[in-house]
Amino acid sequence: MTDRELEIKAIGLRKRLLGVIVGAGAGHTGGGLSCLDILNVLYNRVLKVSPETFTDLHRDRYVQSKGHCVEALYTVLSDRGFFPPSDLETVCHYQSHYVGHPTRHIPGIEMNTGALGHGLPICIGMALAGKMDRAPYRVFTLLGDGELAEGSNWEAALAGAHYQLDNLVAILDHNRLQITGPTKEVMSTAPLAEKWQAFGWDVREVDGHDYTELTEALTNAPAAGKPLVVIANTVKGKGVSFMENVPKWHHGVPSSEEYEQALAELNQLEGAA
Amino acid sequence: MSAPAPTMFTPEAKALMESLGLTQGRPNLEVFSETLLELAQDDPNVVVVTSDSRGSGKLVPFGNALPQQIVEVGIAEQNLVGITAGLAACGKKAFGVSPGCFLTARSLEQIKNDVCYSDVPATLIGISSGVSYGALGSTHHSLHDLAVLRALNNITIIVPADNTETREAIRVASTAPSPMFVRFGKAAMVDLPREKSFELGKASVIREGTDVAFLATGETVIHALLAAAQLEGEGIFSRVLSMHTIKPLDAEAILRAARDCRAIVTVEEHLVHGGLGEACASVLMHAGMAKPFRIVGIADEETVTGAQADIFRHYGISMEGLTETARALLVQA
């Protein structure tokens, strides 16, 4: 698929994502919209995994550390055929397997996440297993920027460099907002690139909504002997004008009016594409 | 003048041990690491993860023999559990080894989510647990671990009472499809007599009797056995069970003990809350079995300073203490 085709697909995915959140009556709208393009690129261009190969030992692994944005992951996995789109209607419903954070009950999901600061240590273990087995797979995780205040990330950052895990990629959904407000006011992570460099990681910084930049950063060969962090600069609420960069949409659920308005905006974009 | 080294057993207890023909074994941790090395030599997927704990975990020989199968994470217990889970999720039979006090407190969330909830075949080994670290104090004691792990779904909890139970527990763990926690202390263990071989989830019968039942676990079982032997001299016949599997608990053995015996004493190197004793009480109450009952463990207070032997004696985890508890309880029976 071309960049343009993926961008058009992303409009449809955003509409479905909002539908899932409205149907669930809960969800993480802003962060879902900020990481959706990253997931779109991962599952359509980068990850060597499909519904057919999900149990292969040599599949690429993806662990969503920012588990609260599971609705975006569900939307993309469903689009890739891991499960029927109709399943999305049950998200967060009584007795549904589709919980409000990732679980291994769902085809395509590797680990149960949701408590922050867990994905990177898990991925260190997965990448170490790959090295031990001389397996070709790569291991990817998606972190939030507010999540970086969890100290376990930095324990793992040390280990990633120590073990020279060049089969490991951490993607940072750097949308600069968390539930309380701007991350730089809650607990600053600056200077971000320098921090990861100081920890011994290869650092690539991209526009997290630019398909060419994301694709290059995630597919170009990693620096030998170094884990890679891709700092993806994103916009929380991306794609819906009244949600962009507004903290309340962290886990705001659109009213029917807001939903209609968001769909109208996205339909217009789709029509113009 | 230096203080005399505390001993775990009084001369009377030692004499009784000798008369019972009990033989001195080794610290369980040594047997753990030896067993793990044997398993790992046969299976390259057996890996061990340490947090600057290979020395205290007796894993130096393992590291020397199989450097590719040991992962050092430094002093970072949260990372230790996350990494162990990640290894286990990718086909490794991963053993995460760290002092019980840190492993089950600092990284409890990782145990809960990355191991139990994600249901990976990882085994966590709590070393130097209970009050093994003695006078180092409460930072280094794990008297909460059984309580917190019992409250997690999807983890088997084992506390071996001797070298045999240790060896068997580790063998079981190496092929277990789901999470396990195995708890070790530091002391050299006495080999316990048992009628049947180790079976996960089934209490080991160490001694038969129908007056008092001692339901004990880990390093306390020997004290229960000695108390039982001493009580026999007074015409009191005691049953001693090694409750090596704390979860799933052998409810059948507990209820059988309640049916057969006049009183029940539980013994554990753990706070009196949330551990073996309360687990047994719950089984009994649900079954409507009311018997004179005592939980012997560490009191809910700032633990007294001392070596493990001092602390055991202080809280009545000794032949003498348990004999006294049993006698007092039988008066009510």
C-alpha cells in the first residue's frame, strides 16, 4: 500500500475507533487517535506477523505498553483480519473477551498490559529470548510519554543497552499530554532524545503522523548492537479538530452530538481524499 | 565479649532428632540450584534471571557452567520479573530468582500482570525468605509474601520443607505450563521422613497421629515434627503434615486432619495474617468443622531483632513452643 492509501485507510480506522469507544461507553480517545498512524504503519508495513503466522515462533512481537489505548489496537487488528469487526461491538461489555486493556484472549495480542511501565521490561525478555535462539524476529513496544515517569522503564533502558538488543524497538507516542495536563508540567521528560542517547540507545525522531518518516524509522536497519527508540511526535486527538491537544479527551467519550461532528469531519476528509 | 551464636535447636531437640534417626540435609537453595543446573544442561530453554543475586541464590556454579542461560539484570527487581515474563512468553522456561522480600513486594505488580494475568510459564524463586535474614531486620524479611501471592489469581505457591520437596518442586516447575512461586530460606534442612513421594497440591504426611494435627510449612516443619515426637512421650499422638503447596491448598488433608484429630495447630514462617493458618481456617469454616485451633507464626508487630533461630523461638516456632501450644489447646478439646 502507498502512503496515500494508508493515510486514507487511517481515516476509516479513526471513524471505527470512535465508534468502538462510543459503543463501549469508555475508552482512551485522545491517545488512541495519537497512536493510530503508528499502529497502521506497524501492522501494514513493519511487523512480520499476520493472523496466519501469529503462533509462529519467529513472528515479530508487539507489546502495547500504553495499554489504555487498546481501542486503537483492536481497530487495527480487526482491520488486519485477526478477528471479525463485529467483535468490536462487544468491547467492555459484560462477559466480553474484549477488555478495556490488552489481553491475550484476543488473537494478535502478545501480553496483558495496562499498568504503565511494564511493556519495555517484558520486551527486553522477549528480545533476549530472540538473541538466545538466534531468531530473526524483532520486538516492538509502544510507550506513552507520561508513562516514562515510571522508573521500571529506565531499569529496562539500562538492560536494553547492556545486552545490545538491536532487535528491540521502543516507539514513543510523544503527544505531550497526560491526564492531568501537559507532560512537561506534570513531570518533564526533557531532554528526551538526549536521555535515551545517554542510556546507550539509537534515537530516531519522526513526525508520528507522517507515513514516510514512520516507515523509514521503523524499517531501516538498526544501529548494530544498539536498541532503537523512535520518538514519534504526535498530536493527542489527531484527526478531530475539537479533540486535538485537549487534555479532557484523554479518556473522554464523545456524546452522540460530538460523535456525529467528528464523523462529519472525517467523512469530509475521506471525501476529499 | 561477643554474643553466643544462636542455635535453632536446644540440646533436648537435637537429642530427639538423633533418636528419631533424622539426618542433616543441605540448604534448600543449594539443592534448587543443583537441580536447576541439571535441568538446564538437558534443556537449553531453561534460563535463570538474577538481580545481583546469583551469589545468594547459590547460582554461581550455574552461571559458570551455562553462561548463555543466565541473565543478570542488576539490582532491579521490577525489571527482573518483566524480563522473566518476556522470556517465558517466547518459549523459555524462565526462573526469576531474587530475595523474597524484594521480589514479592517491589515487583508485585509485575508478578500480578506480567506473569499471572498474562499466564506465562514463569517460575519465581523467593530466596532467603521469611526471617532468614534475621537481624538485618524487616526490610529484609518476607512475612507478607504468601498473603499477597495467595490473593493473586493463577499462581501455584510452594514452600518446600526439605531437600526432597525442593528437588521435586523444581522439577515440576520446569515443565509447568503456568506461573509458580517457590519460597526458600537459607538454613540447612533436616531430611524429613515421608510415606509417599512428593505430589504437587497434596500435603506430605510426615507423621501420623490423632490427638493434635500440626499443619506446618517450609522451615517450620521440622519443629512440628520434634514437638510431635516430644508429645508422644506424654501419650499425645500428633499428626504432622508438610503443607508444601500453599496454593492450591490440600483441603482434603486439612479436613481429614480435622476429622481425625482433636486439635489443629498451623505453623508458618509468615505473619499470622493471610498465610497458611488463615487459609486452613477458611477451609475448616467452609466445611463447618469447628476444632480447637491455633495459628503459630510471626505476630502482627515490628518483628523482634535477632537471628532466625531467635525469632523462631520468640514466636514459639520451636519444639518447646509448639509442644506448649499443643498442650494448652488440648485442654480445650
